[in-house]
Amino acid sequence: MEIPIADLEGKLDEIRDGNGVVLILKANYHRGEKSDYYRFRCRVCDHRLSIPADKAHKKIQCTSCEAISRLSVASLRLELVESAKSKAQTADSQTAEDSTEASELDKAEAEKIQFECRDCRQQVRVPKEHAGKKGRCPNCRATVDIPYYSTAAGFRVKHSALQSPMKPVTSVKVNLAGPDLLKGYVPESPLQAGSWGSDKMVKPSTPTTEKTSVKRDGLPWENPPEQGGRFWPTCKLILFRPNTAFQQMYEDDGLGNPIGFAVAGHMMATILFAIAMIPVLIVACLLAAPHMPDGVDYLKLASQFGVGIGIWFGIGLLLIPIFMFCFGALLYAAAFVVGGTEKPFATTNRMMAYSLGANLQTLAVPFLGPVFFPIFWCVQMCCGLSKTQEKPMGQAIGAFLMATVIPTFFIGLLWGMAG
């Protein structure tokens, strides 16, 4: 049996060639209408994958890069514990079948002995009735002594449940000539993983008024990457999948990350805008040169262009925090008016900073940038209010219009009176 690789540094080529199995450290457990399943990301290509929960012990083949992976036992156990806690908190809305499944799972876990093989250092789990005997490790096939209690987990099997510790135990070989312990843990061929679907979550059998919180995994910018960058994946997610982006964004994780993303987005947009304008200026100079008696002073034009880019970048740095807090206050107040909100003010500021940093990249598109920016901005503000404040889309649109139209009306009225 291959030992799954946890540290991928320097081993990606070996894994891509099919000579290694990647250990998936994090997986999310979901309940669907037809079946339960796990969602996770391929650690080699970051592709989103899903597999049925009852086949989580199998090897998994990525549909994008074809790398072979396996979900870690720790990630599966963590999801089961979280699921059990969730069931306990909403026991009044659960069916008797769910309670029976949870109790059977706890009973099965309590009757297992978990220990580490002395040869391959992999964890092995066996029924407690085999305590004190000898068995064959399913990983390296070495003969191992099965302890009386678990040495790799938080639970123990008492000696009294098996035999007095004072009485010597005769060594008995278990399944040495027959099937190995935990037979079936390693499949003969990897399971082909599927993409993340839109399978609807199972609704509770009885209505409940308790509001469940959305589990958020954070944007790529908010999580340290295993490989590659974080800026462009975050921009792509916000620009083209705003609902998914703001549903993943952490609600209250400080303003350092979002402000840093907005500043990085402004700097990147400035560089891209300057590069995109160079061919436009060259064409303009070539067309204007015949009509200018002294010709075009390219050195002066280049210096003025550089100064203009510098002024644009400096003013942008000053406007980012002002715009975030001023317009953020209007959006937050409007959200209160249309239906109230339980989220902190920082949530709105975080949403605006991420949206601003991503949307500034549209200005680098020649001629169409000023058209794309307001369109993407309006869509992202509505989606962001809906997902971060957990409001219906109608209320989110109403709050955005209220925060935009009313101040614009009063500013125009004052401008007209002053004129």
C-alpha cells in the first residue's frame, strides 16, 4: 500500500506521473437530496472535486490533472464530529432515523482499537475483541501485536472488558492465512471524482425558526496557498462568480487583508492601464505628427504621462479608505432600513474592499474599461450585500439603490442650487 504524501514540495512531478498518492487534508461534508458527499480541492491543480460520502475511503482521481488523492482520516472524522454537533443543536427538527445513525456511529467508534504500526507508522483500527492478539497490518503486511486499548486516539478500551491484566495472554494469530484486517480499505482502482454540483441541501422534516449560519472557507486571498498566487484567483472569483466569492468571504477577520487586496489591485490596475495606453499614445502621436510644425516632443510627452500615472496612483491610495468607509456606511445604513442586519460594519467594508480591488482591473481594458467598471460594480454590490448580510436578493438590490440614488439626488440638488 502506498503511504499518502502530505508534503508536496518537490514531489509534484512524481505525483503527476502517477507514482504517488496525495493526502487531502481538508474536506467539507454535505448532505444532498439523494446522497451525502464530500467536497474538496485537488492539491495539485486546485480543481474542485466531490465524491459520495460512502466511498470516502477510496483513492480518488482528479478529473482535471488525473492526480491520485486520498482523503485523510482526520478530515473525515472532523466532518463527522461537526455533523454530530449540528444534529445535536437541531435535534427538535431531526427525524428518528438521523438519531439512530448517529448513535450507531458512536457505538461503532467506541468498539474500535486504533494504534500505529511499528513498521510503516500508519494507523490501524481493529475491533476490540482482537485485543492482545496478533494480526497483519493492511498497509505493510507486517505481523503486529494488537494492544488492549487505543494508543492513537482519545478513547481507551478497559482491560476489564477483555481480560484481567494480571493474567498472561496466549499469543493468537488473527487472519494470518485469511483476509487481512480492514480488508477493503484500499480499492483496486481509484474512484473518478466529480465536480462540485448544485445538489440542493436536504430540508429539515419539520419547519424551524432557528437561523443557521453559513460555513465560510474564505477567499483565496484570505488563505495561504499551497502553490501559485492568491491575487488573480480572487479577482477571477469576484468578477465572474460574485455570489460564490462573497459566500466564502470571512465575515469578520479584520481589515488588513481586504485593504491590502484593494491596494494591490489598485497598483496592478495602474500598471496594466499604463501598459495598455502605450500603443494608444504611439498611434495618436503618429497621426498628429504631420499636423505639428515642430513635431512631437516624445520626451516631454513621456514625462507628462509618467507624472499623470503617478498622480493617479497617489490619489487612488487616498480615495480607497475614504470610499470604503463613506460608501460602506451608506450601504450599512440602507441594509438596516430594508430589513435590519446582524453582521458587523466591518463585514460591509471587507466586501467593498475586495470588490474594489477586483473591479479596478477592468479599467485596464482599452476604451471599454469605464463601461465595464460600473456594470461589474453594481452586480457585485448587490451580490455582496445578499451573501455577506444574508439577505434576499430583492432586499440587497433595494439597499444598494437606496445608498446610491438618494445621495446622488441630494448632491445633484445642491449642485443645481449652487449653480
